[in-house]
Amino acid sequence: MSPPASSSLFVLFGALLDKAGAGNYFIKVAFSLLGHYRGGPAKAAVVASAMTGLISGSSIANVVTTGTFTVPMMKRVGFSSEKAGAVEVASSVNGQIMPPVMGAAAFLMVEYVGISYVEVIKHAFLPALISYIALVYIVHLEALKANMKGLQSSNPP
């Protein structure tokens, strides 16, 4: 039971991007966009995990790539260890439903249901996006509740 050729290309492309350092780049982009907002490191963790999920499809790889950097930053602005870990795990697990690579379940759907991998990608994109938007909103509510601040900008105006 091997995955179809089109899915193999997505996995190969994702592996090449990951080895080239795309995960670290995604973390930097997410922090530059969201780090200064209230609870920013947690919001950046969600966005970085979403972008890493684009190329990884593995929850464990996502946590290792993003979590080692984002969890300490979340703790720095006031998230407890448990909440910081929960944000990282929730956003990294969602990487399995983030097209185009996704997790092994996508390959099983292609094999057993008999639809193309591109169809799976089209139908998975909107739920994945909604899931990440909901996570950012939940993080925002937690930051408001705890009256957190964002990270200080390294280059103030």
C-alpha cells in the first residue's frame, strides 16, 4: 500500500524544505508578525506550527522544531508551563491536518476511499485554517484574562 505519486512529491518537497531550515524561518516570521502583541509568543507559536505543518505533517517533528523556542518565550510573557505546553501541543497536532503534506491519515483516505490526494488537500484546507484561527483566538482570550503583554521590540521606533 504505497502512497500515490503526487503525494510523494509533496512529502519530498516538505522534507527538502525542512532540511533547508524552513522551520526556523517560519518561527522568525511568526515572531516578527505577532510577537509584540498581547500574548504574542503564544500566537506566534500557533502560526509557526501552522506553517511548519505545511511542510512536515508530523506532530512530533512540529513540536521539536517549534516548541524548543516558543515554549520558553510563552513562559517569559506569563503563560504557565502547562498552558505553554498545551498551546504548543494543540497547534503542533493540528499540523497533521494542514495541507499539503498532512499526516498518514490523508494517505489512508486516498487508498481506502478512492479519491485523489488533491481532493483530500482541497477538503482539508478550510477545517485546518478554522482550527488555527480558533487557537489564535483562544490564546488571545487567555492573554487578555491574564493581562499579559507582548515581547519588547528589538528595534523600537
